[in-house]
Amino acid sequence: MSELAQRRLSPEILDDLAESDPRAVASRGDLRRLNVLMGNPWIIAGLLARHVEAPPRRILEIGAGDGAFMLRVARRLAKRWPKVELTLLDRQDLLTPERRAAFAAIGWSVEVLQADVFEGLAAAERFDAVTANLFLHHFDDAALRTLFERIASITPVFVATEPWRAGFPLMASRMLRVIGANDVTRHDAPASVRAGFRGRELSGLWPADAGFALEERRRGPFTQAFAAKAGTSP
Ligand SMILES: C[S@@+](CC[C@H](N)C(=O)[O-])C[C@H]1O[C@@H](n2cnc3c(N)ncnc32)[C@H](O)[C@@H]1O
């Protein structure tokens, strides 16, 4: 059986480093570049634009990291959605004043919700959309079912981009030395691909009775994209 036939979760180094550890700081810089290489900000912006019908008032990103990813998304959407209240949920508060100001410059206000995702979502109110990027693969299928139940109860639209679990992304993730990625990123990237998704695996974990239409497919060479929309067909 191929080593990629089943999801394989293993600890990621970045998750255990202190916020200000120089190796973590460098790895978050690598992550910003990898997101661009994967095209994920553009994929998420496209999914949001397609599935969120009226201009949203409130958007939540779970596992938001330093907010750089969502800033790229926001810049693509700000013309049509000039005033959004964004909540960035993460175990760590990594939003710099400069990045907060960059959001403000396009009319988006930002609240940081520093919490474990399960605790943060337990207390969360409603959002017009919830997003995740390179986050869901941290969790096993049972935890994802619980997470998806909760997300489906607080939003009509959920969109996510995750590593596509396949041979080409795995090979590419083992070659990150060529872009100068540090040891943390070179460890975590292949681990993320092995824990990633393929086929309709995310759809299979979404609550079937919640009344959402689901879309899931590979986008570009590295990404598994997922959208869930209440009521209609995506
Ligand atoms: C690979 S990073 C992705 C960050 C961001 N989405 C991006 O694309 O740059 C994963 C993020 O998930 C956060 N995280 C991991 N487990 C978490 C949990 N149980 N609850 C909240 N945040 C978590 C980490 O702190 C980290 O910032």
C-alpha cells in the first residue's frame, strides 16, 4: 500500500516553539512564501467571493497564524467587501501592529481570539463565513468531525485550503532547501502533506445532516480545497 493511502499525523515542530523563537520566526516567513507558491490566498479569496452571497459583516479564520495569509485574501476582496470585522483565532497572538494597520488601511477591523480552536469555537457567535488554511491537517478525523459540527452551527459558509496528500506535493516538500527554508519548515512541510487530504475526505467528515452543499477538489499542484455552503449547491 502507498505510504500516502491513509492520513498520517505526526507532531509539527513549529507548534511547539515559542512565538519569538528565531526558528519559529524564520519558519513563519517560509510559510508566507509557501502560501504564495501554493496559490492558497487566491484560492480562498475565489471560494469566498463565489460562496458568500451578500457582502459579509463578520469573517472568522481559525488557525490564523500571524494574519499574513488573511491579509493577502483581504486585499483581493476589499474592493467588493470594503468593511469587514475579521476575527483571527489562534493559540498564539502573532498579529503585529503593522499588520493590524495594513488591515485597517483597507477598511477591515481585526480582533484576535487567542484560544485553542475547540474552546474558541465553543464560545463563538455567528459569522458570515469561516476560513482555514493549512490548519485542518493538524487534527485526526474524529477531532475534525467535532470541529465541523461546531463550524456548521455558526456559519453558512466554510472554506478551507489544505495540503493535497499526493506524491508530487510530498516530493516538492522534501526539496524546500532550494528556497532557503529552515530546518523547522523542512520537517513540518512533509509532515503536513502526509497528514493532508485527497479525494473527498473532508466532505466525508462534514455533518451529513446539516443541510450543506459540499465542494472538494484539488486546486493547483499542491492544494486540496474544500467549501461547504448552507442550503444550495456550491
Ligand atoms: C501551519 S500554521 C498556519 C497559519 C496560517 N493559517 C497560515 O496559513 O499562515 C498553523 C497554525 O495553527 C495554530 N494551531 C495549531 N493547533 C491549534 C489549536 N488547537 N487551536 C488553535 N490554533 C492552533 C498554530 O499556532 C499555527 O499558527
